[in-house]
Amino acid sequence: MNAPDDSQLFAQSAPMLIGLAYRILGSRADAEDAVQDTFLKWQDADRSSIDNPAAWLTTACTRRCIDLLRSAHRTRVDYVGSWLPEPIQTAAAERPDEQLSLASSLSTAFLLLLERLTPKERAAYLLHEIFEQSYADVARTLEIEEAACRKLVQRARANVEQEKVRHVTPAEQQDQLLAAFETALTEGRTAPLAALLSEQITLRADGGGKVSAAAEALHGHDAVLGFIERILHPACRNDRWTFVDLNGSRGVILEREGRIEAAVSFGYDEDDRLRDIFIMRNPDKLARLEAVKIR
């Protein structure tokens, strides 16, 4: 195999590796570091002895992500305020089924749920359920017995199904919600938004201790709508709005004086009512919001 073929093979695998790493780590920056480390290891490997390059790359990337995740966990324990995954602006998928898959497995609510799993549970679930690898292949990647791998996936699947975070709300309903949210922030009228809220509505904001944000999650209609009326409306009513796909679903980027102030994404319940508002304000996590091709 010559060098150009090696580079091309890695490039073909890159969207999948970025997608896997981002879902495991919840950070685009860390995901790109993991994929870069995988590329360097790939360059140094004796590729004549690699029978299945795609499997080799997936294994190397997964193991690197698990190492990074264990280090990141210590940092997140001491995080100031609510920790949210770094948002990504997702490029439109070529097929409707691909878009549906992205929306169900990249949402902020789904990534937050993955945070509750152990690193190996998270990796096993993603490899088997999202990337459709066999239990035998996943077990080899994680260096465990196949029976243990099945148990990891079973436990993770039970958590995910219980929380129902992979439900995808129709685009028309998402657009209706965005219009009501824009009315609430720009005009201060929250009645249209209130009509679309779940009883379990929660608002989380991530400032990372670098900018002002709600210090704790807000729960319930009164707390969330009150925060929008008293805090968000006065602060955001003159911001420039750009509607984009964030993490596979409809979201919005708010800009002020040419600077991104926030990226807002949403989560829905099975009745397509708004259950979560996620506001990213941490400037470090807003630094690279250009569209990315991810699988």
C-alpha cells in the first residue's frame, strides 16, 4: 500500500472517527485531538500487518478517547456551573435517514445522558448501537470478553431507552418552537412559548465561569419563563439571530457586535413538547461553530 492510498483511507474514515470521538468526549476540540493522535499512530504503524484498516483506526481512536475521557472527568467534576457538551454546527446530511440518525444520536440531551455512563459503557453502546459494529468487534476494541461487552451495551441501552432522549421531533414543530422562542427573547412575550413547553421543562446554561450564565439548572414553567422575561429578553432582544442545525436539529446562534454570544439548542419529549433549553455561553466552546461533516 503506498502513502497516497494510506492518506486517502484515513480521510475516508475521518468523518466516522470524528463522529465517534465527539459522541464519546462531548467536545469537538478533544475529538479532533483524539483523531489527530490516531492519525499519528496510523502513520507510525506497520500497515502491511493490518488486515482491516478501518477496524484498526476505530480501535485506536476509541481507546484514545477512553483515556481522554477519564482525564476529562476530573476536570468536569470541578466545572463552574452547568457543564454542557460543546455544540457543533452540523452540515446537512445527504439522505433523510442520515439526518434522522444524526438528530437522534448527536442531540445535547443524548450526549448529556452518555455522561452518566462509564467510559466503556459509552464506547460499547456507541460502537454497537450507533455505528452498528458486532459484539465481537466491540469486545476486541475494548479488550473484554464478548459476554461482558453484551452486558455493557445492555446496561447502556436500558438507560438511554428509559430517558427517551433519541426521540426526533418533526422539523415543522421545531420551527414553530424556534419562532416562539424568538418572540419571547426579542419581544418579551412568552405566551406562545409557554404553550409549547413540557411540564418537565428545564433550562441549562454553560458559561464555564468565564461569562455570566445561570449558575444552576432551572426547572418548571415559572422558573424558566421568569428567567427568559427578566434576564434573557433584556440581554438578547437586539442580538442578531442565525438559525442553524446544531447537533443535528434546529438551533440558533446569537451574535452581538460581531461576536457570538450564545448558541441555543433544544430537547423534546415524546409528545414533541419542549423539554430542554440548552444555552452555551462559554466562549471557549463557541470558538469553532463552522459547519462540520460528521457521521
